[in-house]
Amino acid sequence: MTMNKGSFKSLGKESIVTESTAGIKIYLESTDDQYILRNWFSTFNYYDKLSFDSVSETRGDGGCQLVKKKVEDSKQTAFGIVDRDVLLADPNFQNSLWWEIDDEVFSSSKPYGENIFVLHRWELENYLLHPQALASLMANKRLNETTSPTEIAELLGEHEENMVAVTLLSTISTKNGMALNGNIQLFRDKSGAELKIELQNKLTLYQSLIESEQGKIDHFAENKQEPIERWHRLSRLLDGKRIMHRIDDLLNFKYALTPKVKLESERGALADHIAKHKLIDPALSNWLEGIYNAA
């Protein structure tokens, strides 16, 4: 197969097993998603029957809707994987399934049918931001020094309110058709009370929603106190790209990294750490295994 020339070249794999060209298609939102999943599942021996195909270069090209259409229009057996945020923009689910906390209930709902798997997290980036993967990346960046996953999770927890706040920019604006002009780094330099004021000013027409939506996101942590588990639960409903930029700043400041880390450019390495530490979402693995076994 042709190697991806973008963000994931740092995965360090010279080649990946050849996929089936005549078997079952698994459609994905973007080429980045395609590269991650091909690597994650390269050792699962699915490729005599399954192949991962991207429908667009970036999610900005309307990837989730294209995935759904590809599956619907396919003349052969086809499946698709879409980000959870597809539900946020869907009037049928934005006030119901979008907020579902129980992963088993979420999996069993199948809002777009048996052939579409909706990720349990906002988007694929959220899976890469696991404290274990971040700690492994930091250990590499700091050579022989060790940064524990718990230490990373505690750092993230200290700034939890800011990450929830910037996520509200996305949830409230998307539900109400409010354009943010694609500015994923909006208010990146703001935090605490200053960020809250900016948020209120930006969402001035929807201030009544800010507190209630914040409470719903906070509820995803389910009162967990252990730092890694708390982050694992809360990060299901955080805007992956917005918080990724904030985590950049936290890690660079905390560990005085030189050169500074930019997680967007390290997604390949993070994906590799997720696989190495066996942190791939079991719901996704089980779904793919079911497709394979039924083929």
C-alpha cells in the first residue's frame, strides 16, 4: 500500500500489511483516520477480508456525511466509522444520544444502522490524548527522564474547567448554527475567569445554555477522583482539536520542552503509543472482529 505522506509518517513503520481490494470496505472520514486505523489493526489479521478507505483528505470536507453516503450507496458490503460529533450536528440526536454516558447503551443504540460505528469520543484525536500515550511521548522528548501517566493526568485535571469551556464553543455554536469561522485556536491564550468572560461574550445569545451544557459535560467524569480514570471519562465529550492545542501549551510550560512539542505533528507517535500500550478502544476492536467473523 502507499504510505501516508502527512502527519503520521512518524509512526516509524516502513510498511503495513496488504489489504484486501475485493473484500469488505470500511469507510473512514479522512486520510489521517485511515492511516491510524491501518496501523492500529495491522496485526489483527483482518486484511484478507477488510480494507480501510478514506472518503476525504480532511474531516473539514464533510467526512461523516460522506462516510454515511458511501455505505448507503455501496453495491457491495460496506461499513463506516464516524466521529461522535456527527451526533452534535444531528437534530435527532444532539439532545439525546450525544449526551449518553453509558458506553454500552451508546454502542447498542446504532443511530445510523448496524453498518456505521460511531466512536465513543468526540473524534479520533481524543483517543490519542490518553495520559499513557502523552507520558510516553514526553519520556521520549525528555530522553531518559520519566513522566508518569498519573502526573500527566493530574496536570490535565488542573485545567479541566478551561477545556470544558472551550468545548462549549463547539457544542453550543454547532447546535445553534453559529459559525466560528473554523478558528480552532479561538481563546487559546485565555483561561480561568478571563476565558469565561470571553465565552459569555462570544455566546451572548445563548448564555442560558452555558451553565447547563457545562454541567452535562462535567457529568461525564461521573465523580471519578483517580486522575487517569477521570480524564478517560471526561475526554469522551471534549473537543479533541481544541483541547489538543491547550495540552500543547501545558506540556511545553510544565516541562520546558525544547524544541516545543506540537501534538498535531506528533499524532503518529501518539497513535503508535496507543497501540503499544494496548489502549485501542475495545468496542471498536470487537465491532471489527464481528464484521470479520461474519464475512
